[in-house]
Amino acid sequence: MPRVLVRFARDETAATAIEYAVLIATVSAGLSALLHNLGGALDGTFAKVAGSLQPHQAIVIDDGQ
């Protein structure tokens, strides 16, 4: 039984998995904050562009027939 406990104490596989999980969570939170802030800026830009566009008018060509 003591060998099992020593082997369990030396096993770092789970620690590595937890480190990767923490890293992924940190990157995800950072990307979420970045996209949230970028979304507000893009919303303003699209509103500005949409406001400057003129409505489309159809062109009618009369060929005399």
C-alpha cells in the first residue's frame, strides 16, 4: 500500500491537465473581454457607415419601344 501512495504523490499528470485548464480559461476570459470591447467599437463604425449610405434608386432605361 505505501508504494501506491508514493507513486500517486509522484504522478504529475493531473497537475499538468489542471494547468492547461487554467491556461485555457484565462485565454478564454481575455478573448471574451477583447471581443466585447471590440464589438462596441464595430457597432459604432457600422452605424456611421449605414448613416452615410444613400438609399438605392432604380435606374429605368427607356429604349423608345
